[in-house]
Amino acid sequence: MKQLADLALAKVRSLGADYGDIRICRYRNQNIRARDKIITALGSSESKGFGVRTLYKGAWGFASSSVVREEEIERVAALSVEIARASAICKKDEVKLVNVPIYKDKWQTPYEKDPFKRPMDEKKDLLLEINEEMLKVKGIKRTTSFMSFTRERKYFASAAGSYIEQLVLRTHAGYTAVAVGERDFQSRSFPVPPLNTGYEHIEKMPLLENARRVAEEAVEKLSAAECPVGVKDLILAPSNLSLTIHESIGHATELDRVLGMEADYAGTSFATIDNLGKLQYGSKLVNILADRTMPGGRATVGYDDDGMKTGKWYIIKDGLLVGYSTNRELAARVGEAESRGCNYADSWRSIPILRMPNVYLEPGGKDAPTLEELIADTKDGIYIEGRGSWSIDQERRNFQFGGDAFWEIKNGQRTRMLKNVTYGSNTLSFWNACDAVCGKEFWEPQGVTNCGKGQPPQRAQQTHGASPARFRKINVGEAR
């Protein structure tokens, strides 16, 4: 790998590039899906190749190939410089990079059991057993379940002098039951946290143990009351709050959106640089960390695709906006001395771009309530679990979210089930309405596996953990 990388770096230097790096990557994916009593998908794929990125007179060039051979590496490296030279002719702004330390290291996701070495029959049998258990519940007409695994091997080398080898392992699973009535159908899912770990994650999760409950709640939703229209206090479970964090905080604090350089996949951001250190984003209970080092985090790696060692930092501290996600280029644009390590490309064929890290809500302190205490302290509200529909405007100001399961809270008691609940708010109003966050024993990781960004589009994954939290006087139903 080093010999091939040095060949590329020598070529870009000889052609006058100011900077260059290469990523040599290999990906393996496995997906298993079941519907009712049959396996509907059993796929395995591999992809390998390399990408060379160069900087010439303040403009980027990038080229890639699936043929990992010496002569092809030299050709693609030369093409990358040629593209950078052409880009420099019509550049609007000059790209500058903050310095990065030199690293020579190996890093990998900690794991116990390699999912690619587990018997396929073991995986298929578990999915079918889950479906069979859900189908035992009267009223369930469709069940689906899945497992997915990814192994990502990456060798990075740069003109700065770094040589970094990484292995990232991703594991995910889940299932859904669909109940059908005379005039309605409702679904309920089991929210397995997508994590970077091994097959032990599947074995530790109570998948089969929750199958009947999930199916019964899907049936119960058929006869549940419709979402009330008005103002309610909301208690949001981590499985619901994760997407709200992702859309209203994670994307809103990506520095390329903040600077107006990126607008693909839902726009720019209201949280502009002049607000840093001044904007009361949420109540004093709202502490949001960005963290590319958290164990099992979907965005956790040792080094980003700039060759920067990853870390963690506050985006929001005591409700105040204090930080953004950056890479080497964007840190330089705002005068910061160091990148936050958020550059990522989803493939050898993709140019690295700024991607959201793991972004999560810190749990409450030593006096934080339990979930039971929080419900008991709520007079008129709704408790929401899971993920549903969502929408947000082009500056991340106003949004509407749904969920997967809902229960009415009356006078401190969780009572009847509701259905088709949505809540809408303004980002700042919503987070400033947070008046309670449960303690660390209730904190759990959730997250997303298909975050889209860029043109051509790229896909990334992030973990968004939280404890259950309460938000006062939020519009639900069709209220605005």
C-alpha cells in the first residue's frame, strides 16, 4: 500500500501540485431481508479502488479508478492534477488548508465477532423466527426484518507525510410489524441502534424478546385515538429525539451550510458565524456534543479523510451555540487553527466532503429525573417513541416530525395510545422549551444510516444519542 501511495504522491509533486493525498479503499457489504416466512433478499457485494485528491494554486482536483495498479495510479494522479489546474482557471475563492500533524498509525473499530464469519443460516433463521413470532399476533398481516453489515478498509497517505490504515465495521438490524384493520393499517418497528461494532451487537439486543410486544402495539394503534390538535408537553424517547437532533442541530451546524457553500439535501443554515458564542440555541439544560471518538458511534473513526485525528467538542453548551463541524479547508476559512476532523468520502470514487459527526444530547446531572418521574410530573402531554415522517425548511428554522408510537399523558399517568401524531416548531423555540432531561442511566445511542449530502450524492452514518427529554407547550397535530 505504501509503495502505491508513494507513487501517486511523487507524481503529483512532479507536476507542481501544492498538495496531494490518496485513499486506497476496499468495501464489503452484506444485507439479509425477510418478509413474513421467506427470505426476500440475500446480497453480498465488494468494491475496491482508489481516489487521488490534489490542490493546485488554490483549487481542488480529484480523480479515481477501480484498477489498483502502478501504471493506473500514475495516470489517475496526473489526471487529478490536470483537473486541479483547470479548476484554478475559474476558481471563485482560493482553497487554503490549516496544518495537520503527521500521523503514521493503524486504527480499527473494536469488535468481538466478525459478522462476515458468522453462518448465514444463523442470520436467516433469526430473522424468520422474529417474523414468525410477530405473525402469531392476530391482526398482523405483514412482517419484515433485516440485518446489514459493512466492512470498510482504507489506506490514506498524504503529501504532509501521513500514512494511516483503518478498518471500520458497521452492524445494524431491525424489524417491523404491519397491522391491517377494516379501514386502516398501522405499523410498529423495533429501533435497534445502528452501531460500529461486531456481531455481538445482534446477540446482545433483545430482538426476539420484543417481537410480540411490537406486533401487539401495531394492532393497538388501529383502534388508537387520532392525534389531538393543540399545544401539548412532549416527552421524547431517544429513538425519536435522534432524528430531531440530526436535522435541527447536526445539519444546522455543518460549517459549509453555515457559510452558504453547501445547500444540497435541505439547504443552508440560520446558525451563522455572527451567532457563535451569542445565540441561545436552547435552554441551559441543552448540552450537545459532537464526537467522532464515542464507542460504537456510527461516525466514529480514528482519522478523517484529511488525515486529521478525530476528537470531540461542544456544539451547544448550556444552551449557547459554541462550535461547528469543520475540516481543514473550512477551519481555514473562519480562522481556526485546527480542523475538527469531519472530512469523509463514502467511496473510493467520491471526493471527501464535510460530514456531520456523532451529535448527541448529554444526559441530565445527578438530580435528573427518571422517565417515570418525568411522566408523573407532566399534566397534559404525549410520550413519543421511534421515527416517523419529517420535514424541515431550507435554513433549518422550522420543522415537523412524526414518530412510531405515541401515548397520551394525563395528570402524571401514561394512558391510551394515540396514532398519526406530528409535532411542529421553530428550532430555537423547540430547544429553548426543553425543561427536563433524564439521567445517564436512560441515555441510549440511536442514529441514521442514510444521511445524504452533496452532488453527486454521498451517504454517511451518524449516532445521535439522548436520554428522554421534555419539551413544554409544543404544537401537535395541525396546529401552527
